[in-house]
Amino acid sequence: MKAYVLIQTAAGKTASVVEALRGAKGVQFADAITGPYDAIAAVEAADPNAIGKLVTETVHAVDGVTRTLTCFALELS
């Protein structure tokens, strides 16, 4: 299962948050973005609970992360 995590960061922390997430287990990619969120990460895990655990224990643990919004990817075919 895959999800996209939109991330708001503290001022001046976006680059360090993205770098920390790029090396984290379960994170497929992380990039800085424009708009109301500062970064986006694609995460992958076995099921929704595992994604929730990954977001709360890995993404939220990164210094500078202030808020996240997790969007689950859907298979529409």
C-alpha cells in the first residue's frame, strides 16, 4: 500500500526534513514543494495501520516537522 504525506515544517527546516526522510526506511521519495505544504513524501507499507505507524514513528519524529496530511493512493482499475 502506498500513501503520499504532505508535510509542513518549521521555518528554515524544509531542506533538513527532506534529507532526513530520503534515508528513512519505507520512504520511497521526499521532495520540497510549493504551496501550503513544504514537502511531500511517498511512503509504502503492508497496510493502512503500518502506514500510520510509519508516519507517526518516522515522519513525525524528524526534527522540524510540524504537521502532516496523509493521502492514501487508490487502485481505480
